[in-house]
Amino acid sequence: MTWIDEKARVELEYIRDAKSTGMYPFYRPFERGGIRNSVDGHQVVNYSSNDYLGLTMHPKVIEAAHKAIDTFGCGLSSSRVQATTTMHVELEERLAKFFGFEKALVTTTGYQAMLAVIMAAADKDTTLVLDNLSHACILDGSFLAAGTPGRQAELRFFNHNSAKSLKRVLESRERKNALVLVEGVYSLDGDMGKLPEITEVCEETGAVLCVDDAHGSGTLGKHGRGALEHFGIEGRVPLVVTAFSKVFGGIGGVVFGSEDTVDLVKHNARSFLFSATLPVPVVAAALTILEMLEKDSVALVAELHEKSAYMRKRLLERGFDLGNSNTHIMPVMVRDTTKAILLHHMLWEKGIYLVPIPYPGVKKGEERMRLNVTRGHTYEELDRCVEVLTELATMGGLIGGAPSE
Ligand SMILES: Cc1ncc(COP(=O)(O)O)c(C=O)c1O
């Protein structure tokens, strides 16, 4: 046995235990795309999907991807430097126009886009300032920048969503340039970043603000332009990163900024330069969804908001704890790993797919079910989810009195 097998044996004992008792809840092999799905013929509705506008399986999106395959194939065998197409350029121009930025750069994943921004910007003159509940892509990009020989940016954290804490950190930073990294919507908690206050602090202290709006683009703001539109701060945030893996029907990342900043990322970011280009069928899918937003975003976003408000009201009426959520992402707090996994399996049996988020995905005592409302869910599906959740959660003592042991 090699040391790595030994390491896996020791570190993943809890995973092996879960598998041997049939309780392992992850990596289920779905038999098609979309929120109505099946595994081994067992039908489920997915309530943990990030397909917030329900457009991923839209016939026009699929048709556009098919057409793009005929012309461009599934891949371009190289990075953007030598494998950019007219479709990539069109998508970038239209994204920049829709979201109100000078330039946009399309990358192959959202994770890669964030690494690219951080690594293009950060050097020994930079302090990176992160919310302490940051997504892995912000953490990993920052760790890379802090650990890269010759760069070694300073890395500091502030208390989640606290402009006061951010200000303290910025005022005590060691390097002259500060890059503040926050999110439009925090994906595990479903709470919005407090961007007006954070923007103000950045403006006061000369820090550059970068907002990861992967979960806000296409879902927040009357026109779906995201967290900046929602808060009325468009034009005041220099950098936004987003992802196609939620509203935009595929995978991919986008960096929005000024022409100069986007050019810096385009020419200096190794995660962008040394990784293959986004396949054109996926570009075509994103372009088709962007077209739908250009034509009809107000109605699409309004429908998502109506369904979210409906679900939130019903869940709160039944006594569910939705943590800090104030968006379409509304985690059902279970606060116990075993209960979260048991609840997942019981829901699964009843055709409801809710991903459990156990420790160590979140802190002990903050274990939860990931519940995301999408425009694609019908009101009947939302009702059924509430009914079944209520029945099982009451049985398990999560709501309505003392737990049944
Ligand atoms: C906040 C946030 N940023 C970035 C990403 C990464 O996006 P992608 O899946 O395209 O790599 C995600 C996706 O999980 C996310 O939730």
C-alpha cells in the first residue's frame, strides 16, 4: 500500500462507513439533465439545482448547442490565445453590454475566472481581503497568490458581511494596494453580500472591490443584472466575476471590468492562459440564454422571485429555520450531520432530491439541506416539497416540538 492509499484509508473512514451502510448521499448518477430526473429508474425532482431560471434544458438552448457542434465540434484543442472563435467574441461583447461593463472575458469555469483575477492582480504590493465565508475559488486563488514565490501577497480576512470589520482590516493592511473579494449571494447561506456598505468602505480606503456574483447574475435586480443592480450600485464596483454554471445553462466563467483590467487578466492570468477554451456548444447555450434575458429578463426574474417568496412563506409558516437566507437559496437548517443525511434519504425515497450539507462542508451545528427554488419548479412541486419536508421534519423533531429519539 502506498502512502497515498494509507492516507485515503485513514482520512476517508467516515465515507467508507457511510457507503457500507448505504447512507452515502453524493455522486448519484442521474440519467438525464434538468430538474426532473431519475437514478436507476427512480424519479426525483431536484430542489438543490442552480438552474435558477430553469432555462438549461430549453429547446432553443439545446438546438443552439447542436448547431454549434456542426460548425465547431466539441472542443478547440487549445487555450483562448489561439482558440478564440467569433462566438466567444460575440458572447463577450453582448455580456459586457447587458451587465453594463466596458469589457467581459469568458473563461472555461467560474473557479478559473476568480483565480485569474486574483493572480493577475496580486503581487507583493497587494493585500487580499476576504470575507471569512468566501467560496473555495476565492480562497484558493488567494492562497495561490499568497504562496507564489516572488509575489506573496498579504492575505487578510474580515468578519462575514461586516463593513466595520472590513474597514479595520483595510486600515491596518501592510501593502499599498488592496483587493477586496466578496460575493453577491453566499451560496451555502443564501444571504446577499452587504454591498452598499462594502462599496462605500472600498471607495473611502481606495481598495478595489471584486464581487463574485455567480448566484446573483440573472437572479437579482429587476432586469437580472445581479447584485449590483439590486443594490443600485452599478458603475461603482470595478470588477465582477460570474459563472455560467447557474443561470446560463452550462459551464464557464466571466470576468467583467474596464478594458485595461480585462486585458491584464487576458495576458497575465495563468489559469486562463494555460487551460483549454470553453467549447463552442456551451458558448452557444450561454448566448441563447443571454438573448432570452435581453428580450425578457424582467418577466423571467419576476417569476423566480414570486416562486421564491411563495416557498419562503410556506416554509417559515411550517416552522423551518432558513438561517440567514434572503434570496431564492434557502437552506433548511438541520444542525446535525446524521439527521441531515437521514432526511436526505427519506426525501429521496419520496422523490425529492435535497443535497445534505454535513460537517465538514459547514461548521458543526450548522448542517443543512441545500434548498434552491428555481423558476423551473411548478407551484405543485413546491407545495409537495413543503408537505413531505414537513411530515419528515416533524417526525425527526426538526420542527414542532421535542425531537423523537
Ligand atoms: C460563488 C461561486 N463562485 C464561483 C463558482 C465556480 O463556478 P464554476 O462552477 O463555473 O467553476 C461557484 C460554483 O460553485 C460559486 O458558487
